Amino acid sequence: MRKLPAKLASRLYDAAELIAERGLDGTKIDDIAEVTGIPKATIYYHLDGKNGVLQFLLGDMLDLVAGAVGVAVSGDEDARTRLQAAVVAQLSVMLEHPFLCRALVGDLGRVARLPELTLAVHATFFEPIERLLAEGVADGSLRQVADPGTVAMSVFGAITIAGLSAAAEGPHDDPAADAARLAAGISELILDGLATRG
Amino acid sequence: MRKLPAKLASRLYDAAELIAERGLDGTKIDDIAEVTGIPKATIYYHLDGKNGVLQFLLGDMLDLVAGAVGVAVSGDEDARTRLQAAVVAQLSVMLEHPFLCRALVGDLGRVARLPELTLAVHATFFEPIERLLAEGVADGSLRQVADPGTVAMSVFGAITIAGLSAAAEGPHDDPAADAARLAAGISELILDGLATRG
DNA sequence: TCCGAGTTTGGACTGGCAGTACAACATACG
DNA sequence: CGTATGTTGTACTGCCAGTCCAAACTCGGA
């Protein structure tokens, strides 16, 4: 699995829609070759088969998310504000790449069995949240909770499932606006909670 | 796909661990036949191939969750209390069936392409939450939020991802206790939020 | 201009496995 | 009994991922 020439990489994206639609199993290597215009032999020359295609596509998306979230997380505002920014950032990237998202969900099992990707997912989605939660307690902008690990995982789940579900509905005319709308709803939930105040 | 005799049904569960471990693709029909002791021909007589096995197993788990959540949701306490009970109920069933959970995640894509199951998932996991949120506004135990659909989806995500992640760590000695612990963390998040007051 | 290393491609081939076909046998029930 | 329904072993088919290979093509350096 060497580095893929940019030209091939860009053409490979055309396979994402196919995989999102039918799953990796339902997608023949020959189909991928056809829609991307990259001959089968060339795909095998560069990539490790079908899994390799998936791995390349998702690895690429994870980089994008990691980048966007990284920027959001490293500002100098308080942790609460940065948490909100991180939510927006993650959702924006997800909604900008609905097909990749759907491919990700659809073949989650396979992804989970690609150790390299598992680590990347953890580092990209989960860890930044966990860190922000701790920083928020330190700077006083977030509450100390009894079980930070569980809470971090839940926050991660709230954002991710909301994003995936929105992405699954298909391409959006204005991903940024939809991301902002979703993020507002999620922030309202995870910051203020649902209980009425006594 | 007629109704499966109870004896076969119970033996089929032995396949769940296999599928959870390797994914449905990594699992040969002959492997399933071997671990369950049900001959291949018999499997095909009753079920619609590999997908049929998965569909049967997950359909069964969904029934369990639906039942437990249904009970929790239909008490006569206020909606906030019932929401907490529903969280516990869902997590309990999930942690009692870690292999089914893992099989579910692993082959989410396939599940999403089985229309019958998609509907069941929605009705089992998502709708009760959505309903409780509305009832809580009515009885004053939960806050009115700007975007109830997004919030319901996020709550669903928080519970489900926390449960799946716990289930993925393997079988638990005391699923009920762990479910209670997780549920406490999640309730703290979704009811009270993370923001500091003032 | 020529060389050689890396890349690209078509085409043919292999092996594994899902799913099918079917006949023989079991069991149940009127 | 006898008919319907379930159970099973075995043999077979067809599909498709992945492999192999030889012929071309690209391109930078000598």
C-alpha cells in the first residue's frame, strides 16, 4: 500500500457513492473499475483490494475531520465555546461528504477490523471530546461529572449519530447551514440538558 | 422465511459470537452450520441464506429491546422519570446480549439494506425517545427544545453508542450493574447538561 | 538518444464459497 | 396407512475476488 498518485485518488472518490449505496459487498471490483475509469489491475497494483479502497477513502475523510476538529479545539476561548466549535466542525465535514459517511456506517464492521482505521477514528472523534471535557472542568466552563468516560462516549455518540443520520438522508444543498442547525440542537442538549429547572 | 422452530432458533444463537467476531463476510455458511450443529441444507430450508441468519438474530434482539423499553415508557410517572427508566432498559438488554450487539454494529450496512429491520430499529430505539420528549414537555418534567427531532436523534445516539461501545468490550460479569452505571452517566448528561450554571 | 526503474493495462486463470437441486429419509397427523 | 411437511447428505453451478504475467508506456538521468 504505497502512496496513491493524486490523479487516481481523486477518481477513486467516484466509487464512494457506489459503496455507500450498495455496501462494499454489493460492489464488484469491476464496478469500481468502471465508474472510476481505473482498470482493475491498476487498483490492485496500488491498493490492497476492496478493503484497500475503503481504507483509502475513509482514511482521507478522517484526516479532514481530524484537521477541522483540531483547529476548533485549539483556540484560546474557554472549553465550552471550543466544544461547540468542535461540534460544528465535525458535522460540517460529515455533511460535506455524505457518501463517505454512508460508506463508513455501512461497513463499520469492516472498519472495526482495520486496526489502523480504528485508532484513527478514536483519535479523530473521541479523544478531542474527552480532552475538552477535562479542560472545561479546569477552566470552569464545564461541569465536573461523575463518570467522564461514559459522558465523553455519549457526547461522541450524540454528535456522530446525528451527523450520520443527516448524511444518510442524502446530499444537502447547503451543508454548512445544516451543520450549524444540527450543532445548535446538539449543543442545547449536551450543554443545558433536558430537565426543567426546579 | 417462515417461522423458525424453537429448537433451531436457540441453536442459531451460537452463530452470533462467530458473526460478531468475524463479520458476516468472514463467516462461512459452513462455519455456521458447524457451530450450530444445524446442517446447511436445513438453514437454507428455513432461512434466506446468510442475511436470513443475521435478520433472524437481530430481529429477535430488537423484540427484546422493544419489549423492555415499552414497559419502561408506559409507566405512570412523569416523562423525565420514564426517560431514565427507558435508558436503563435499553442498555440492560444491550449488555445482556453483547454478541448480538456487536453483530449489529458490524453489519450495520447490511441491516440498513434490510427494510424490515430498518423500520424495526426506528420503532424500537428512536420513536419511544421522541415520544417521551414530547410527553415531558406536556407534563412539565422536560424542557421545550428548539429542534426536537435533532435532540431525539442525539439522545438516541448517546445511548446507543455508549451501549455498543460497552458491549464491544466483551461480556460483562454483571450486565445489570454496568447498565445502571452507564445509564446514570447518560442521564446526567442528557438531563442536566455539561454547562456550569451562573 | 538510450537505458532502466517504476507504472499502467488487458486478458486469462484459479480458488473459494454462496446458493441450488434433488433424492432419500423422518415425523406427524388426519 | 398415506399425504404433507420437515430434515439431511451430496453433488453441482456460477460468481467474483484476487493473482499472474507479458506487453506497453512514462520519464528522469547519463
